[in-house]
Amino acid sequence: MVNASREPSIDSKPVRYGAQRLFRDAGWMTAATVGSAVFGAAFWALAARIYPPAQMGVATAIIAVINAVGAVVASVAGDPYTALFPAVGSARRQIYRLGRRRQWMLSSVAGLVSGIAVIWLLPEVRGSLAVGALVAIGVVVWSSSYVQYKALIAVGQARWTPVSQVLISLGRVLLLPLFVVTIGWHSPELAFIASAAVVVIVFMRPISRFVSSPDGWPAEATLSDEQAVKTFKKLSTQMVVNAALAWGPPFVSPFLVTVIAGPTQGAFFALCFTFTQLIDIVTGALSWSLAVHASSQPEQSRSMARTVLIRMVGIAILGFICLFFVVPVALPWLNPQYGGMKIGEVIALLCAASVARCFYQAWSDLQLSRRKMLQPLIANVVGAIALFSLMPYFANTYGAVGGAAAFLALRLAGAFSAGIFLLFSKPSRQPVDSVFAGSDENRTDDGSASC
């Protein structure tokens, strides 16, 4: 059990947020995501050796739905936490409890709907009530896991994220062969859900203590208690809609490819997608850290964003090069049935999508730190339209390659939209040079974030 009452010396200092903590916390989150990615890749590599592509396709499709819906539901609390916790005072505990109640209620409803949709749309499990229940439970568990991850970041305890994420990912690897031998029914899905459920239970009480602890918060709140609660409710609603468009389409893509092109192409796409997600989760750690620390020091937000964006793009390009040469060798080794597939084309398209995502993600999280999400919402609508309009034809005609091309269109649409908003935004009134110059229309004259 994590002990929240005894904290390492780095957090005994009276500052949880700020530019000096930006890259330290980003380092913790990067460690968390890298560790999670390594064991996550090991999990899928093990599953690929155990199951043929057709059977893998069913598992990846079900997990894609659980992951997508869980991430969307978690945004009702997790993203508002990161934007508001550094800016509020005594209302912090009230906001935390309100967020968890909303997450539990929404995940219960969304899980039920998702379970029904899966057993209706996926022919291989059509009519299976047990699979429907599995999906419903998985959505509740994974939305809780995502909220806990964001809560740890929001309260300035990012150093615990490697522990939570590695435990979840390592648990999957250990549980998969156990479930294969003992249960033999949807073992990848069961391992995916069970490992997260254990960690969620372990971290419940410590996170509550972190929120309640009076140490290390900013001396003065920039929002009154009444404003904080009102802003949370507004931002919570906005973020669910935004996340449904930002996270839903990408995460549900393996499910769409499976339904449209069949389980073999779905499994192929999902495995390539898993490997390229290594880029997104590392760059995402930097971006999420930006959202928290830019919220605490808005006057430095643009300079923070410029530095973060440069690092994100560099990491994405390096990841592109590495994966392009490694994955075409690794997949046929895991299962010879993937040897005749167009691995290089799919990896290149998905990696290019990861590079394009950096520009949108840094801009979007900068907007989140200012609690202004209308423009990212519009950008996500454009991206979702691009994906859902192209995916049916592309995936049906070209299989996994077509699915990857549709996914690239989604990311390019988001990056292009962000560029348009920056181009036509009001000129910046602050002297800090930045690639985000001109995006300060959401700030008041005194430099504080308007609500």
C-alpha cells in the first residue's frame, strides 16, 4: 500500500507546481509511460504468440472499445483536475469528490451501452451476454484507472505514476498465461481488466490523502470556491465531449478495422497501432505535464509550450525511425502469419500520424491549462469527420493499410485545425517569443486565465 503521509524530500518543499517542476514531473510521467509501454508491448507480443491473428483480432477489438470508452469517461474528472487543482483552494476536496461521483455514474451507463454495442456489432461475439458484461465492467475499471493517473499528476505526485502504470502493465503479462491455463475464455481481456482493478483499489485511499494534505499547494488560489466548482462543472461537460472526439476515434480504430476488414486485418492493425502508441504516450507525458504547470504559472505558459513542443517532435521523429526498422522484423518473429503483410506501410503511416499529433496535442493542452476548450473541440470534430468518412472505404478496400491512412487523416486534420486557429488568433500582447504566440486571446489584461 502506498503511504501518502510520508513523502520524499523533493515534495517536502512548499511548491508542487511551476516551471521548475515541469520537466521533473514530465520525467516521472515519461518513466511511467515507457515502463507501461514496454510491459504493454510484452503483453501483446505474448498474446500474439499464443493466439492466431483471427482470434487476436477479437481480443484487440474488445479491448479497444474498453480503452476508448474508459478514456472518454475519465475526462469528466481527470482533465478538469489537472486544469483546476493548481488554481483552487479549499474547494479542492469538494471538486475531487464531485469528479469521482460523475465518473462512476457515467462509466456505469457508458459501460452498459458499450457492452450492448460490442455484442451487436462484432459477429464473433454477437449475442454473448457474458462478453457484454465483461465490456461494461472493463469500462468502469479503466475509467477509474485513467482518473487516478490524472489525479496523481494534478496533485503534484507524478512520482507515483511509474508505480501505478508499471504494476498495471506487468500484471497483465503475469495474468495472461495464468488465465489461459485456468480459465481459457477471453484471457487477454480478463488480464487487461483484472490488473487495472487491483491497482485502482490499492491507490484509492492514498490519492484521497494527497488531495486532503495541506502541504505544498500554492499560497493563494486564483479562483474562489464558488468559481472553482462552477468552472469544474462547465469544464467537466466540455471535456467529455472533447475527449469523445479526441480519444474516442483513435482508440476505437482497431475495433473499426476489425468490424470492416475482418479480425485478421484488425489484429494486424491493432498490433502495429500498439507499437506506435509508444511514441504517443511518451510525447503525451510532456504534454500532460504542460497542462498542469502552465495552469499554475500562466505567465510562462507559452515559453513552456514552445520547449515542450520541440522535445515532443524530436521524440516522435526518433521513434518513427526506430519503429520503422524494428517492427517489420519483430512481428513475423512473433507470429509467421504476419510475415506476408504490409508491415512497413502501416508503421510508416501510423508513425507519421504520431508526429502530426504533437502539434495538436501541445496546443490543446495549452488551451486546457487556460480552461478554454472550444477551439480544440472544433479541431476534434474536424478530425473525427475525417476518420469516420474515410475509414469505411479505406479499411474495406485496403485493410490495415487503409485503416492506417484514415488514422493519419485524423491526425493531420487536428494539426491543420490547430494551425488555422493559431494563424487567425489575436496578436499576443506578451513579449515572450513562442510558436504559440497569438493564442493569448483567452487571457485577461493582468495575465490571469479567464473563465
